[in-house]
Amino acid sequence: MTPGTRGRRAPTDVINGSAQLAEAVIDLAAIAENIRTIAAIARTGLMAVVKADGFGHGAVPVARTALGAGADWLGVTSATEAVALRSAGIDAPILSWLHRPDEDFTRLIAADVDIAVSTTTHLRAVANAATDLGVPAAVQLKADVGLSRNGASGDEWPELVAWARKHEAEGSVRVHGVWSHLTNADVPGCPSIGRELSTFREALRIARDAGLDPEVAHLANSAATLAAPETRFDLCRIGLAMYGVDPFGATGPRRFGLRPAMTLRSRVINLKRVPGGTGVSYGPDHVTNRPTTLALLPLGYADGLSRTAEGRAWVWLAGRRCPIVGRIAMDQCVADVGDLPVVLGDPVVVFGAGAEPGSPDTAEPTAAEWAQWAGTNPHEVLTGIGARVARVHLRGGAATS
């Protein structure tokens, strides 16, 4: 019988009644559970980082879930992201931290969003916008403790603090927080953590000695929150861990009791039985070494499957891990399913929750494993899932797009 005709099942690209070729299913209950797990470890306030559309999970539903589970703040990259949350009716404290010097800060001030400031140029622009509005701007001063990205470095910090104190005295700003970001927190015990912590404490001392009284100070990201308690101040900023991925690179998802929230899945849309010596995809870079069945999956690098994972990546199909063979194309890739009883329309999990502790390595792959296969980090895997992949959010077992 020809592959795909067994059982008289018709070809289909329908998932959950939609015409999407693939979908990312977001388990919001997992995010809520992860928040509670992290809160029990941190014992501080939590800032849920929902930048980059909530690491690809959907910023608005993730934000609402995180706040409902006990997060105190939301963190985003840009003014656009912050205003979108406000437009969705979210009134929790928000910090936005990356802005052009000619940003329209009035919309952030009017939306009651805290604005991260790293330079006197940005601070002056924020103060001028606040003066125009007649409303003081809430700012959080960022110190550079070692990343050499945003933030005022050691010799710039006293000047930024002095100008912030001046603008605060004039009533155009109020310094709500002082914060920074660690360079290597995902390497437990790295000497840089201690050095950068000392630098941050000195920055806090300078700010307070200048007469500033920030309500919140925060330094820890997900990794530091979980493993470097000395870096926890008033808030911990949690990103990757909130989405259920171990920030230390472990491929198993249960090290800290975290549960991956995203499952990327699709369906088989074509099957071919081929002899040994058959080339697969462009090149061909892969040639079959035996008679086998090839399953076509309608996902490619435009959907987030990195070409650098070629020759190493696996998917979960028919209760087994099956290798991706040949080059990953823009819209499709091929899995070698051997002699498994696969038919057209069978579900495929690209990555998901993975195995329970102690289980053999015969479960659906995880985003962390895809990151290893692609030579990158899980952040890139999650945020790289393309726009044409439908997002389906599970709320109490019910699915919504």
C-alpha cells in the first residue's frame, strides 16, 4: 500500500480546525506555575519580561498570566511594546528600557510607564517631554556593570546621577529605580558575578549619597534569580525561566521544577517511500543509506527552524524521535521515519515539554535541545518562531488563537 493511503485517511494540513500549517501552543498554566516556582525561590518582587512578544509566546496573554500568578512588574524593550500593553488594558507597573534619543517620550509618560535612562542626553529628553506634559516622568537609571551596552559606565554614572537629582528637584522626573544587567549569570560561580555585584552596590551608594531614594533596585536575571541569591534586590527580572526553560542550558526542563510553556507542532503533509541512495532536499547534502520513508513537514527556516541544526535535529513523530534529514528549506523540511506506521496528517512535535526526570532520551525534543543543535541559545529559538505559525493559548484547557 502506498504510504499515506493506509486507513483511507485524507491528506490534511488542518490543526485544531484551522488552516494553519503549524502552530505554537502556549500553555499559560505552565507560565503561571513557573512564576510561582520562581517566586518561592527568589522571595523578592518579580518583573516578568515580556519583550519580543513575550519571547514569542504572546506578550499580552503572558503578561496577564504572569500578573495573575504574582508578578509585580512587566519589562519590555521598547515604547511600542509598553504602549501595546497599556492599550490592552494592563495597568501594572511597566519598565521600558531601550529608546532612541529622539523618542517621543510623551507617550510613555502619559501611559505611566517607567523609562530606563542610560545617558544624560536621554535624561534631558525625558525631562523636557515631562515639562511639556506638566507631569513628572518616572525614570530608572541604568548602570553599566560590565556588558558595555546600555547603562552609564563608572565615570559617567556620577554625572547621570547628579542630573537626575537636579531634574527631580525641579519636578520633571522622579527616580523610581536603579538597575543593571549581569554579563555571565548563566555560569554559576563565575567571578564576574561578584565583581559586577560590587559595582552595582557602589552605583546604588552614589545615587543615595546624591540624595536619590529609588524605590526599586534590580540586577538579577533568570539565571541569577535561581542561583545567585546575593544578586536579588527589590526585584528580579525573569524571562527565559518564566517560559519554562533552564537558563543554565540543561536540556531537561525539570531542574528547577520549571515546565516549558511552548509546544511547536505541525502535521505530515506528504510521504515518500524511497530506496537507498536517494538524495534529500537541496544539494543533496543527505543521501539515504537504506530503503526508508520520508515525511514532509511544512515548516522551515522562515518559521524558526534554523538551517544550522541540519544533520543534528530531531522531531517527535509516531511515538519516536525521527531525524531531520537534508537541508532545511524556507518553508519545509524532511524527517526520516524509517518503517514507522506514519500516515498523512499525523501530528509532529518539533519541540515541547520533553521527558520527565529519569526518563530515557526518547521523548519529544525541547527548545533547549534545538538550541544546542543550532549552536545558539533557547532565547533565539523561542523568539524566532515565525509570524505565520499560529499561536494558540491554552487557558484552563480551552484553546484560543
